[in-house]
Amino acid sequence: MSVSSVLLSVVLAAVQLDPAPSSAPSAVVAPDAPLQTQPTPTPPPSTPTPSETISPPPPVDIGANINAAYANAESVQGPLDGRWRLVGADGTDLFAFVMADTGGAPSSRAATPDAPAIEGAWRDLRRPGALAASGFLQSVVHATDAVEIRFYEADPSAPTVVKLRADAAGAWSGDLVEAGSSRPVVMKRF
């Protein structure tokens, strides 16, 4: 064999082992190397332009918010909610009542869902400072134009009963039955 034929055989063998590049994957795989990435540069903080500045919130009128919340709470209360004075026909102040009227809905503060819609307390204005001159109302029954208030001072079997009717102007008048005797009365707001 001649030298040139040997060289030609070596070149042909080399070409067959390493063909020209193609789209097919190479049979030789590089060993796994750790992947190195370049950190992404952080853009510098931008300074807001005058049109982008954040303005403070507008001032809040706390008093108006409180008054609106109070008006909202009062709007869901019943007509007997508040402070009342029971006055005799001669103008004598007899009793003071403070009532919480939920307007027929159960109170959110009630211990049970079947608690009365109207609760309250009484005070005998004829006996200021007396220990037994105040207490809780036993019951308050309110119909459209009538109200009946029951409470007792010492004996639960002998309650004091106030029966009132509303007139066209919305004033409450009727009778107070106390210790077996009846007298005309008017109930007014304080």
C-alpha cells in the first residue's frame, strides 16, 4: 500500500466518524456543568414627578361621622326608646322611665333571642334618694297607639301598671294604677 492510499483511508475514516454538522443532536454529550446565570440588574428607584406625588387624604370631620352613626342607630330604634317622665294631672312628676326599644327586633345585646323588644328601668321621682324608689320594668307592651308598662316596687304580686294611649299629636295619656288606686297621667319625653 502506498502512503497516499493510507492517508486517503485515514481521511475517509475520519470523515465517517465526524460527519458535517446537521440539525440532528450530536452523539457526544457534554458533562453536566453547574448552570451559571448573570444577575438581573435592579433598576434605580424612580423619583416621582410632581404630577405623581401622593397627596394626603382629605381631612375627616369626626363629629359629622359620630352624628351620622348616632342618627343611623336611632333610626332603627322603636318609638319608645329614650327617657320619659310620667306626670300627674296636677303637673306632679311621678316616675321617670328609661326604655330601650329595639323596634320589635331582638336586641344584639340580649342574653336570649326571645328577650323582650322593650326593656327599661323606672325611678319614683316623689322619693329622691330612697333605696326602694327604682328598679327594672317588669314588662312593656306596645301596640300601634297603646302602651302598657308594668313594674313593682316591693311586692311582685301587686305591680304598678301604666296604661296609655297616643293621641293625634303623638302625646301619651292614660291612667296609673298604683296600690289599688287609679289616677290620670301623661307621659312626656325628658
